[in-house]
Amino acid sequence: MYDIVIKSGLVVDGTGRPAFPADVGIIGDRIAAVGKLDAPARRVLDAEGCAVSPGFIDVHSHTDELVMANPTCESKVTQGVTTEVSGNCGDSAAPRGGHQNLEESASWLADYGIELNWSSMSEFLHRLDQTPMSINFITLVGHGIVRSAAIGYEDRKPTERELAEMCRLVDQSMAAGAFGLSTGLIYPPSCYAQTEELIELCRVVARYGGIYATHMRNEGHALLEAVDEAVRIGREAGVGVQISHHKACGKKSWGKVKESLAAIDEARSQGMDVWADQYPYIATATGLGTVLPKWAHDGGTSALLERLGDPGDRSKLREQLLTDTSCGWIGDFGGWDSIVVTSVRQEKNRFCEGLNIVEISESLGKHPVDAVMDLVLEERGSVGMMHFVINEDDVVTVMRHPAVIIGSDATARATTGPLSKGKTHPRSYGTFARVFGKYVREEGVLTLEDAVAKMTGRTARRLSLKDRGILAEGYFADVAVFDPKTIADKATFAEPHRTASGVRYVLVNGSIVIDEGHLVAPGDSGPGRVLRRGMS
């Protein structure tokens, strides 16, 4: 007897091969059979008219510690996501300590009811082992976290002792089960690292068979140089490379993705393990502080706020933001009306959420540059933004590339509670459903089989995941059942907290977490697991 049989569906198994009609039998946490099944089952799920695929793996997420506040990971599982890969863009939940501003971290985590009571990666993952999650959890170790622990936020090269400490923290995190090292090379303190520092740390990662995932130094005018650096790091360290959320930002750079993808192809033709991931939207999302030049962040948040409050430094910042196109994206960033504020912490600034910088500046009677600096100062750096700088043709070009897989670049959100606040990017709720609805069904950019493979089998292979990402006998029963004719993203930039439609069932390790379209609470011991590198 099976525990669950998914009956009469169209199996899209994650390999990219043509879909085929079959039943799927599950016993415990594994797929026991795929075919025409007549044996009885404790529960039969009707998949008539639906695709039955492996659960989706979000290769680029930022849920991190917030899985403790949102263990159902509602915005993700309602799309069919069964595994989150966190720790991206240089920012992971661990390791903590050293020169880090732990008080600042503890403060924002407290907003979500989370107590910061771990330091090492091992301690963090052990705490997640005790969390009743509805989703599997993977993490990378963030270079920014490692550097801030060893050095702080200073703009300088590490000493030999500091570099050795960074290597030790990376080694410790990899031994605990991290899947690789990530960088966010536009964010402090990662932006202060030279290439040689990253190569040295990646050599540690290579010993464990991990990957190097990078938010590169530039995704606009210097996109090709940034890809070259990523490839160099992979080549010299002997590590696989994952280029995060690949795109070209700013009108002058639109179309460059053809050259950047060609550079990836060239590296792969030389035997290198280079991939990229993508979210299917024309807006980025990050912190508003990134519009300020990196020298302003030297020393961390407290130093940034001092500079914003100092008349001399503020004048220097203002002049640079108004005139200095060498800052990178300032001269070709689409104008202040292309930046929309998504989140603030203070109630008095709540009106800013959902407005662009021009609208905010007009309501305050200030120049946009002054409005930005004042907002960052008042909110102590905690201001989220979306930036509309991506070309739709580039989205399609990147999506079609065989070495590109799908990642949301988003935190798992919820429709109620603290994680329902703000005008978050709709990718939190819509990434995977949008690929199927817009780019498979409506526009034919991908076939159904190719889209599923970019979310499952290829991603699992990229991460060296054991027994996941393929719908086949013996694999873990992470399964998504969805209607290809109706699956769609419902979240918009104006109304982002709206769950996707068309997903009928989702199973994680053989347990149902979406049942006939409805979210199932994880109970005392949720089916989700912490997945450690080298282990199932």
C-alpha cells in the first residue's frame, strides 16, 4: 500500500525529456513508483489535467533567519517551491561574532520575534533543525558576514591574520554543511575585497566541492568585466561559479547580456562549471543605501549615518550624486522616478512605501538627492527599494540560455503578520508561477519541460543535491502538482502580497503542504529539512 498516489497526471520529471502520463506512488518520504498504479493508497490526489513535477528549488533566495518567523514560507510553497537556497549576495545568517555589529542585527531580528542566540553556522543550522518548517533549507556562507566578523566594515585589505581568520570561518561553515560561498560585491563590506582575497577564500570552498555564487561588482556599464572577474575566481580557485540574478541594468547596457552569456559559454567550453540564475522581472530590489558611493559606507552603518549628518560629508555626497557618473550606475540609472521605496521601519515614513523618489521628494518639498539622504538617515539605513532598469528583451534572452536556472532573489513572505508589511517585490510570490504563465503558456519562450528542468533537475545537478530535483523512483518526494493552463503570478508591484494561482498540491518529503490549493500548517514537526552539503 502506498501512503499517497498522485493519479492521472502528466509527469514532467525535471530532466527536460518530454512529459508523459503516469501515476506517482509515494511511501514515506520517497517516490516508490512512477507508472500505471493500481495498488491501494491511504490518500489519492487527483491530478487530472495537471502537470506533476519535482518541487521547485529556489536557487537564489534571501529567507535566511526569517524562516524562523515564517516556517511555512507561504509565498514560496504556494508557487510549488520545496527547497530554499539562502545565504546569497554575501549575506548569510552565520557565522556571527568578531567585529560585527551584533546589536544592530539583534534589533531587526527582534522585529520578527527572533532571538539572535547562535554564532557559528553549525549552531544556526542546528537551531533550524528544531524549527517545524514546511520547506527544505540550504544555505551558502556569505562573504560579507565573514569579512565583517574578521575585519568589520573597513575599506582595506585584510592582514595575513585576518585573511587566515576569514578562511577559518569559511572552512568551519563548509564543514557544517554550507553549499558554498556567496559575495555581494556592490555591498559593504564585500565591495572592499580585492579579487585575490576572494580567490583565496574560494580555494577553501573548492576543497569541499562547493560553489562560488556572486552578485557581481557591476551589472551595467562594466558587466563584461564583472563576468571576467567571476570566471577568473572560479578558474584560479578551482571552484564552480554561479552568477546571481543575471541581467544588464540601464539603457546603455541593454543588450550586453548577449556578450555576457557568450563569455559564460566560452568558460564552459573550456571545461569550467559556470552557471547563472534569473528572476523574470524588469525591476531589481535592494537597499536604498546602495545609491550612495561605497566610500560613504566605510566603517559600517554608524559611520554612514555620521557622514549623512555631517554638513561637509553630506555636501560631498550630494555633489557626487548629482554629477559623478563614474559612480557606475548614477549616469544611466533611469532617473529618480525609476526607484520605488518598498519598506521602512518608522511609521512616520510609511507613506513612502510604494512611491518613487520623485513623488516622495515632491511631497516633502525637497530635491530627490536630499530626500534620499534624509530617508536613509532617519531610517538608520533600513530602507528597501525597487529599481526599474531591466529590459524585457534581455529577460527573454537570458531565460532561454541553457546554463540559466531560476531563482527568485527574494525572502519568503506571508500574507499576514510582520512579513506581510511593505511593498515587497512581487517576485517573492510570483517568480516560478510567472515563468509558467507568461513565458511558457503566453509567449512560448520555454517549453513546459525546459521550464521545469530550470527549476528542478538542472538546479539539483548544479548544487550536487542527492536524490532530489528529479521525479523518479527512489528520489525524495518533493512534488508540485499544478495546472499548466491556469498557473499564474497574481502579485503585482502595486499589490505584491498575493499568492500564485493554479498550484493544486505541493509535497515536501512526502508530506502535503499545499492541499487543493490551501496552505497546510507544519504542525509540531514540519516536513522540511535542513539540507547539508554532501547529505540528502
